[in-house]
Amino acid sequence: MTRCATLAVFALALVSACGGVAGRAGEQEISLLLLSLKQAEQTREVGAVEGYLYLVEPVVPTPLRDWPVTLIPLPPTIEDAVTRAKTQFAAHDRMPLSAKALTVAHQPIDAYMRSLQAGGHDKLIKRVKTETGVDPKFTFQDVPQGRWLLLAELPSPISVLLWAVPVTVTSGGVTWQSLNDKNIWLEGLRPSRPDR
């Protein structure tokens, strides 16, 4: 099979895996998640998420200092969509996606974040920047216990690296999860949209 044909098959598989109803979090699922997070916050069952954001390859480690990292609550449907997309990406030797396939793969996360904002839950979309010192560390404090999704991206003139890494926050604990070459979620050509 030629490289172009392989890319076409991969893009089609990714679209079917991520673009359907299974890739969208339902209202009931989100409501239950938000309720559990609110209860955890009220009872101070909170923890922290920390890590570094850097690239190791090709030769010299590249720390991504003063770089945005986002943390969002993670419903099971979104976690399934993230896992399926990453599995497909790995199965095709991490071959960069077309701009369209990348947009489709990211659509469930985008739609979910829009629904959080539309529902007045903006404060659950937590954003920080990595430190500007020697180590590009990021820290999220007072995070209600439960499942969360760490997000970051690194655009270049022609492509973008995306991280979407699930983490579990425990009450009183610190969850350590760095973002680097080994846990890149997807890579693809940059969509022409100005917001990506």
C-alpha cells in the first residue's frame, strides 16, 4: 500500500472513530461529572497536578518555558475518544495526520470545552503556563479529585504536536505527569483555522 493510500485509510479510520456520537460527551455524563467535582471541591477533596513540558528529541532537550498548559475535567466518553485516536496514531507509526484528520480528532475535545463554557463552567477549564526558570514546570493547585485531561500543543510553521494525557487527581496528593516526546497524543499538519 502506498504512503498516500495508507494516510487516506488512517484518516478515514480516525474520522469514524472520533467523529460520531461516541466521541461526544452527553449532558447527563457531564452533569454527573460536574456534580462529583463540585462535591469534592466543597469537601476540600482536592489535590495538585505537576509536571514538566519539554521535548527530548532530536538531540538536545528543549524545555518549553512560559508555555500554556490546560487541565479539564475528563468524562468517560472524551477519554474513550482520546484513547482511540492515540491508538490509531500509534498503529500507523505516529505518521502525521492531514489537517482535516487532526481537526476531526480534536473535535470532541473542542465541542466539550465549548459546552463547559456555554454552561457557565469556565473555572473548570484550568490554564497555567510553565515556569520561566531552568525547568519548564507547570502546577495546577486545588484540583477536585477525579479524572482530568492535560492538554498542550506545540505548533510549527507546518505542523502541530498535541498532548492530551489523562490523569487521576487524588485528595491531598500530587499527581506527577510530564508532557514530552514519549506521550504526544497526535501530530498533524496545521489546520488553516486561526484558532488552532
